[in-house]
Amino acid sequence: MAEPGNLRIVPLVDQRARSIPVSSLAPAPHVSATGGANLVDRHGRPLRDLRISVTDRCNFRCSYCMPKDVFDKDYQYLPQTALLNFEEITRLTRQFVAQGVQKIRLTGGEPLLRKNLEILVAQLAALRTPEGQPLDLTLTTNGSLLAKKARALKEAGLQRVTVSLDGLDDAVFRRMNDVDFPVTDVLRGIEAAQAVGLGPIKVNMVVKRGTNEHEILPMARHFKGTGIVLRFIEYMDVGATNGWRMDEVMPSADVVRLLQTEWPLLALEHANRGETAQRWGYATPAGRHDTAAGEVGVISSVTQAFCGDCNRARLSTEGQLYLCLFASQGYDLRSLLRDGSLDDQLGTAIRQVWHQRSDQYSALRSALPSDNLPGVRRVEMSYIGG
Ligand code: SAM
Ligand code: SF4
Ligand code: SF4
């Protein structure tokens, strides 16, 4: 939603047009197309997590992601022919898995807008790691179509979902999605996902100071004890259209302090390396983790950089490989696919790109004054996937 008085930054250059041909890179040493689990980037980080954007379109207009005044009826979305088709996505994913990827997250835009998505899910669910293990296959959605699609997705092999929900108050939620979408329909989607076993479900709430911080406690009350893990995300300076301002960020430390006014919380261990959320368990009076009450998470992308363990790559809707959420350029894998490259050439290209990766935007940002941030010509999150 456009907020009067805020300075809106409109992108002058369409970053989607900028991509780097993989052929311009120096070869990685010891390049081999298989056995890639030992592949690391320049900071020693392995490649484990691939986020795949399956559409750049969305039926919501969250102001922090696809503000209405930029993503209006004249906005040029990608044409269908530019999008990777399901066979192309699956073929590329197989090569990513050979290079160490264990976790796949389908995202967008709104991934459930992609027609017949369950066919892609079934293809990805059939892939196996070099050790013969199935992938951790998940999807992030705004929940608007989840009630309708949960069963088909589960039957196709999706393991779990993350649902974005920024508040329970209907007026607040309608204002934040900016298309007047009711909160009850998202809650119904979450229930449907839970009923078919798409869990453990996570719910992501972006906290924007001055907009929805008063929804933090009601959201925590609602999801406590349900088995659903609620995570509070700091509002990030992704893309170039949301008019981000530091004073609208509510630091995770403040969120945790607020939660502690109502419940004692206990810091929990990270579930695994590369995990972005800090976990907090509801505590018993004896100071133990009350597992029935569950846990919440905070994702401090702005105030506490987690680049050191970042093992995520992003595949854009049109097959560009991005190494950081804040990157301004991607590596063109689609042209390799469509130029007739063999599978081992795709694997080699992925190794080359990852091997020379040095991205650590958030860590660098923490060290810079806010008026001198790197990478201002950034792509939109709806294009590379959150
Ligand atoms: N449409 C789906 C959804 O909303 O869940 C998937 C794509 S969306 C880009 C993925 C995630 O990015 C969502 O959880 C959303 O809240 C988050 N996100 C988008 N813009 C953000 C921003 N500026 N700061 C923090 N999180 C953001
Ligand atoms: Fe759409 Fe998700 Fe972005 Fe909201 S956060 S506009 S639902 S892509
Ligand atoms: Fe990873 Fe880039 Fe985020 Fe750092 S800023 S955690 S490198 S995506």
C-alpha cells in the first residue's frame, strides 16, 4: 500500500535484463559434475538449499514486496516463454542436488498461481540425493489458495508448507495485502494444510513498525500450542520498490522482549547449520522447554547478519541463478539449458558459479552507515523468490 509522506524509490533499470553468462567465469578447480557435496564457496560455505521461484506474479500487493503503485496493471510480467518449464526446472534441480543441495523451497511471487504446480512437485519429490535420500521439499505461500490445493500438493509429495501471515486483525491484514483479502481464508488454508499433514507448518510474519507490531502478541497467542511454529521476520531492504526505512524495522530483540512480557522463553539450539531463525521455546515454571506449548522463531536479517552460514541459492522464474537475496545480477542457466548443454555441463556451470561466490550483503550492511548501502540496483524478491 502506498504510504503518504514516504519517499518511494522506483526502479530505473529492470534488473531482470541483466545476467552474467556462465562462460565468462574461470573454471573451478577439480571441477567434476558429480560428487558435489564437498563444493564450497570462497567463504567455505556449502550449497545446500535451493529456492525456486515458479512465477513472478502474485494476487497480493504487500507493500513491503510488490507495492501497488509499481506492480500496477501496466507492470510487465515475464512472458510464459521466458519461464522455465517443469522439465527444465527438474533437470536443473537434479544437477543442483548432485552438487550438494538437500532442501528445495518453491516460492515466487505466489507459487500456487503456477498452473499444475503439483506436477512439478511430483517430479521434484522423485529426486534423490547422491546418498539416496529424498529431498526436503517445501513451499512458501500467502495461503490464499491453500485450502483448495493442500491435498493435491500433499499427494504429489510436498512435505510441508510455510504460510505468510502478517496479522490476525482482519482490517490490518487486508491493509497489508492491499487487495482486501480476508484473514479467515488464510486461516482456513493453514487448517487444510494441517489436516492433510503438510507439517510441521511454519507461519512467517513480517513485522513492520507502525503497521502491525500490535499483532505480535495476538499471533503468538493464536499459534501457541498448535504445533505450528510462528516466526517473526525483520522487515528487509530487499528489492528497489518498497521504500524501505530503518525506522520501520522492529529489531527481533524487541520482539522477543515483548513476547517475554507474557511468557517466559528459553533459547533453543539451531535446528541445523544454515538455519536462519533463532528459536525460542515457551518455558515451564521449572525453566524447561514446554514442548506442548511449542516455540517461536525470530529472523533477524537486518540486525544480526547470518551470512557466515548462508548455504542458499535462488533460481529465478526465468532460470537465472542468484547467490544472494540482495544480488543485482544472476547467472544465466536458462541459456545453457536451451542451447543444448549436457547434464554434466550444467553441473559444471553450477560448480563454477558457487565456487566463486563471495556474497555477504547483510554482514557488510551491518558494517556500513545506512545511507551507504551496497547493491542498490537489486532485483525484486517476487522475481528471485523469498
Ligand atoms: N507469496 C509467497 C508468500 O508471501 O509467502 C511467497 C513469496 S514471498 C516473496 C516469500 C516471503 O518473503 C514471505 O514470507 C514474505 O513475507 C517475505 N518478504 C517479502 N518481502 C519482504 C521484506 N521486504 N522483508 C521481509 N520479508 C519479506
Ligand atoms: Fe505476494 Fe508474497 Fe510478495 Fe506478498 S510477500 S506480495 S504474497 S509474493
Ligand atoms: Fe545469504 Fe545474502 Fe542473506 Fe547474507 S545477505 S544471509 S549471503 S542471502
